[in-house]
Amino acid sequence: MTETLLAQALLEEATKKSGLIWVRGDGPDRGLWHVWHEGAVHLVGDGPGEQPLPGLADGSTAEVTVRSKDKGGRLIAWTASVSELAPHSEAWEAAVAELKGKRLNAPDGERMTERWAAECRVVRLTPKDIVTDLPEGSLAAAPLVTRATTRLPVPDALPRLLFKRKKR
């Protein structure tokens, strides 16, 4: 019992403090900004200028991974039930009031909530189970194949040119 309460407290505190969570619905993992409000994560997206929310359909489940704010490493993972909030409902209004304060660089600060109601989705991720057996590996995906390359090595003479000492 105590272990469950400690795990729930860790889930809540870690998710509150982390500005970014990794969410996997039916699609690929996505780093998403969020707000913790009334015991659940709230997300806004799928509209112009907002983050995409692929695979987060109403009634589905999602896996959420929370990173440590200090070190950036995986701290806790949990499964969530996904529910979409109806625009202008009481739950939607409460969630949007919290989300509005956390939204950075909005193109339309005053009209933002009206745009969210008309063109975006507000999604609630309610915790179901805490995943206690985290994988050992990094889970990092291999980078996509691209023609881009890293820059060439620094020429041998460059450090002498940059750091040459002035003669006295």
C-alpha cells in the first residue's frame, strides 16, 4: 500500500515538474508540452501552430514516459487512458485556463482559447498503471538516413591562427 502511494506521488511530482513528456499512442513517441491538472495530464494540439497529437484518440490508451528535469533521463513511465474534452465544457474550461498560462510564443495571445475551441483538441491523459520495470537500454531511435553530413575536421593551422600569442 505504501509503495503504491509513493509511486503515485512520484508519478504526480515528476510529471508536474517536467516541462516535456514522451507520449506513445498508436503512432510514434512524441515529446509534448503539457500541464498537470486535477490528477491528469492535459495536452492541446492538432491545430494550426500547435503540437501534433498522433494516435491519441478518445477512449484509447497511451504510454507516458517522464524525464527527470535535472538530468533529462527517464524517471518513470505509466499508462494512461485518453479522453478528449468537449470544447467549452466545465472540464475543458478548467484545463484550458491552466494550459493558457503555460503556452509559450502563441501567435494570438488574446484569441488563443477561442482558436483552441474551434480548431484544436484538448486531451486528458488519466494515469492507469505505473510501469515499474523500465527497460535498461536508451530506447533511442536510429537517426533517419539523410544526405546531411557533419562538418569536416578542423584544419591543422586553425588553432595556431586563433590562439596565437602576441609577441611582447
